[in-house]
Amino acid sequence: MTEIIVQKFGGTSVGTVERIDAVAEIIKDASKSNNIVVVVSAMEGETNKLVGLANHFSQSPDKREFDALVSTGETVSSALLAIALHAKGINAKSYSASQISMKTTDSYSKAKILDIDANKIMEVVGQNTIPIITGFQGITETGDITTLGRGGSDTTAVAIAAQIGAKRCDIYTDVDGVFTTDPKVVPNAKKLDSITMEEMLELAGQGAKVMQTRAVEFANKYKVPVRVLSSFDEGDGTLISLKDDGMENALISGIAFQKDQVKFTLHGVGDIPGTAFKILGPISEKDIEVDVIVQNVSVDGKTDFTFTVSKDDESDVKDIIEEIKTEVEFKDLMINSDIAKVSLVGVGMRTHAGIASKAFKALSENDVNIQIISTSEIKITMVIDKSLVEKAVQVLHEEFELDK
Amino acid sequence: MTEIIVQKFGGTSVGTVERIDAVAEIIKDASKSNNIVVVVSAMEGETNKLVGLANHFSQSPDKREFDALVSTGETVSSALLAIALHAKGINAKSYSASQISMKTTDSYSKAKILDIDANKIMEVVGQNTIPIITGFQGITETGDITTLGRGGSDTTAVAIAAQIGAKRCDIYTDVDGVFTTDPKVVPNAKKLDSITMEEMLELAGQGAKVMQTRAVEFANKYKVPVRVLSSFDEGDGTLISLKDDGMENALISGIAFQKDQVKFTLHGVGDIPGTAFKILGPISEKDIEVDVIVQNVSVDGKTDFTFTVSKDDESDVKDIIEEIKTEVEFKDLMINSDIAKVSLVGVGMRTHAGIASKAFKALSENDVNIQIISTSEIKITMVIDKSLVEKAVQVLHEEFELDK
């Protein structure tokens, strides 16, 4: 039997009828050599339009109804894509989450996939018909409609690929693949032909925005090879490989950066066990994601505790710190939103000492002061002044010869 | 237990977020004294927008996909209405055809209802929650999405009312009820407080357009009392009663008219058995609806055969007549699209002779020439020149004192 490839098309890829037509051509071509299963997002702008309608009635609309509403965008694009394929003489049928029993938890707007009816999908494939499945959607055990959260279509695609044992999951988007860094900042940034799952996870988490982090985690967990490529231009994109291929790895694969964060520093905190939890517990309870967390060794029983969160959460975090003031003693609270995060990512980093010092040296020689440093096995994160981020990325890109 | 009323809101009634808000108020009010089940159409213009998208790819898009596409409009409005009700503190949940197992035949775009899961609806009602059900939608036995055809939401509402044993089905629309004739033509046309199902059927079929004919037939068959009323203005609307209430009926309930028809006359047809079938057979095979059919007694073995069809079907009918020319001998074919149809409708007509002659006299005194006459037990249909239709309706409205 021919192998199966899952193709996923995002909102910009199906943003207009002309784009849907172009996507239908891509599918038609691919269907000549493989069995194809398609997952599709809503047409660009549609979901926002639906959210706008809901917000007319309430800023926090009923969650069950909100999901029923916003999930219609994917139903529209899947049916239109099937119509476009029919017009080209290709058998295709659209399927909603309900029709392929895409079961999820009942956490509306951030549901987690529990199960998929792989037999139903394979039955359609067996009839020489391309299933066009709505991304983003799910249903609960009782048949209520859920959604997986923004960008959830990537996760839908990877989950389906895992469930039906697809050879590969191709994520079509509006970029050519994964780059060493943002080409807008470093014009000679290079497209990577391949990258490991781990590297991709670190990059995606850092806002590389090529593919949703959750979907990469899913692919990693279920060992689904993923390719990220453009639906606008020809090219092979970037293959996200399951593991280190044993060959000598590049020291650094890419540089990620992010500017929409705010840094909180609690200065002069008593170095008492449980302090970190007292600070971060109430924050995570409110589902606020904390990114970098740094605490230095204490001097005279006092230390500084620093963490960053998304700018959207700034006022919530302020309120929380106000509340815990009595429980956690500290001298000053410093808040800085003029910061940026720059990260070097690379599996090769593991076995090569000196990467960090090389980076720090290059930055200091170019007058970029590093405020915070945080490292993992395959990543070095530096928080710097926001005005210096472009310069820092360019310096590092050149230092590690990523354009070569 | 409190009785149940099914309320159906059409596309203009939920055409904007402001309108949805107004409809939510109507439902909230009604829910104080009765259990309410709501059926809702797509927001005005939405279905046409979706059809436009499909037509970009094909003028005859794949039927299964077309239905999946256009049915999303109702899902959007049902979820929005539920959100609006929640915002007013009312428990409501949207349900798609799939979620209440609204089973239909698999005739896409003109599916017929087979069964509805009344228990599911009653379960929701039992939880003090108002079910907001998508009109127009259905699903096949295998779970494919179907639609009932334009205006099908009326049928959905009546079918649900029948299935759950509702006290009444209220059809909310953009007119105050059923009028003696079109108020645009006769300014003192009178709103009827009640009308019989039979009269309503004759009026609807004639394009009175207040309520879909199929829905009236359904209501008649399953004995569901229906009320037609405005969602824009207060008022009791028109009650469509199940039967003649035994009291003296008005002679004439209303006057309907229609201008979008074309008249075909086959002049000098041989009066041979089977001729009518030879002409109309191929036409009905193509699903073209023939309206008035008139054949006069023959003179010298020759007769004239006249029928009217919708203007949309004019060229198809021409082609068919061209094809059957060899089988059906006739002298001339006359086609006239400058015609209009005027109908007097009334249950009282049955027992009162002289209605027809009174009508003919009034028209002739006002120089309105009648081209064709066709009658049923409760209807008299006259085909006249299109330019005279307003005059004819006004003359008849006055003659039968419908404004009194």
C-alpha cells in the first residue's frame, strides 16, 4: 500500500479563494505519489471575525458557545477545499471533528486531544478519497464542540499523522522553513534543511512561530517526522528529524528572540526555602506562563528573584505580588518592560564547551550588556535591553557563522 | 409541566448583532411563562456569501460539500444567540442537526426530515436550559451534513414542534403577520388575526412568502398550530388555525400575486389522449415546477394547451418543447413573460357561488383583461397583463371589502 502523508494548511495558506485553489493544486500533485490526508485551518481573519461577533455580547462569552462559534471557520475552509478539489477532478470529502470522532477533554478553548477514529479516516483513504479534516476542532464525550486553542490545527495534523501511522506530516505555512534567525533582522539568515525536534522545541518556545510548540511536543512524543514548508513558494522546507543523526552537529542551529516580555525582579528577598513557590504558585494558578526564571546565590541571606512573563500579563502579576507582599518579604520590586530575550539554540552545544563565553565575548565587544543569563543543555538565553536586540542577533549570527 | 412553545427566528430577525440582542430579549420574555425551544436561521446574507465562495470554484459545486459549507451559517447564529442569552443571565445551549440527530434523506440541498431525537431536546428543556437549534441543517444516516433547501428553517421548527408535542410554533419574521394582500400595493391591506391552514397553503404557494409552503404542509399534517409574527414590532401576528372554526367564514381571506412567471401556449394541439403528459412529462423530469395549467375544450379536434413556469426555467422549457416537437403536433408556440398571476383565496369560497363572477365583473369594469382562469375549491387564479397587476389587486381588495 502507498504510504500516507498528512498535509496541514494554515490560515494564510487558505486565506482567499485564490489561495485555496493553489492549495488544491499542491494536494493534487502530492496525491499522484502518496495517499494524502489533509488538515485545514480557517481562512485567515475568519476566526478573529467570529470572536468579534461574540465579543459584541460579552467580553467573556459562554465557553461552550464560543467554541461552537469559532470552530465554524474550519468547517467552511474544509468544505471549500473539498469543492475546489472536486472541480479539479479529485475525490475529496470534508470531515468535521464530530465526523471523525476527534475526542478531546472538555476544557473549552484549550481542549486536549484524547482520541481519534483512525479507522474512519483510513476507510475514506481506502475509497481513494482525500479526507479534508477540520483542524482546531474537537468534541467532548457528550458531543459538545471544543477547540484546541490558537494554532491548534498543527496539533490536529500531528495527532492524526501519529494515529494513522503516516510517513510524515507536512506543515504548510507562509514561510519557506525554519531559519537560523529572523531574516528580517539578519538578511543572510539561512534556511535549515533539517533540525532536531529538541532544537525545534527550544526555537518554537522562543517565539520562532513557525510551528506551534504543542504540536512539536506531540510529534516528538509520537515519533512523527514533520516537515515545515511554504504553500506560496516551491521548496523542500525544513525537516524536523526525530533524533540526532549521529553526525557532527552544528554548534548552533539558530537564534531566537522575543520582545513582548516584561521582567519582574524582587530585590532583597529572604533566602528561605519555599520562597520561589510562594511567588510563582499564585502566578501559575492564574494560568500565567512564566518564562525565564533566575535566582542568584544569596549574599547575607538575601537574594534577587527575577522572572519574565508576557506583557499581556503584566498587570495581573503586579496585583498578585501586591497580594503576597505580606508573605514574602523583599526590599524592592523592579519591573522592566524594555527588555528582549535572545537565545542561541543547538544540539551541538551539549558537547562543546565555550559556546557561552564566545557569545558573551562577542556581545560585550559590541557594547551589548547582558542583564540576565539562563542556560539549558541546548540553549543559552540572554535578556538584554530591547533597543539592542537587532544588533545582538546580527552579532551572534555572524560570530557563529550561521550564514555559511 | 409548563407547556412548550417553539420559536423560530428567520435571517432578517437575526441579521445583525443588534437584532440578535433583540431576539434574545423576546426569548427571555417568553421564557417567563413557557418552556421555550428556539430554531434559528443564518444571519441575513451569510448563506449567500457562502454560496458565492463555493461558486468561485464551480457553478455546480459538489453537493455534499456545498451542504457542509452553507450549513455553517446556522451554527454561527445559534451559538451567537446562546452567547447573547447567557449575557442576559438565561441558560441556553446551541445544538446542531448532528447534536440532536436531525436525520434526513441524503438528497443534498433538498433533504427531507426523517426523524428527530425529541428526548435529547426534552432533556435539555428539563435542565431549565433553552435549546437553540440550527434550522435548515440535517444529517444523513451516515453522518453527512445535509440542508433542507432555502427557507427550510420553517420546516425544522414545525417538525420539532410536532415531535416534542409543543403547544404552538411561533414563526418570527420581518412582517407583522399574513395580510389580505401586499400592503405595498394596497396600503389599507389588513392583517388577518387568523387564517386556516388550507388558505395559508394557497397563499404561500402563490408567493405570499410569509412562510415556506412545505412548513405549512408539515404543520397541517402533524396538526401543529402556527403563529406568524414580527420580531421587529410588537403584535400577536396571525394564527394559522388547524381547521375551519365552524363560524361563518369570510368569503375571501386574501389576494396573492406573482410576477416572475412566463406563460407558454401550444396553439392548435391535436386533442389526443396523452398529449398533456407528453408535454409536461419531460418538463417535470427536469424538476421544473409547472404552476397554472389550462386546457380548453377542443374545437374541430384542436385545442390550446397553456401552462406557466418560473422565468428562471424559460430557456430550459423552450429546449424541451423543441425536442418534443416531433411527438406533439401543434401549430404555434406562444411565449409571454409579460404576465402576472392574481389569486383570490378563501375557505368561504367553497360554499358561496358567485365569487368568480363578481371578481371577473369588477376586473372587466376596470379594463383588466383576464387571459387565463384556473380555479380550485378555495382559490381562483387569473393570469393578466403584468402592467395591470397592481390595479387588479386594488380593485379586488376593494370589491371584496378586505379592508373592513
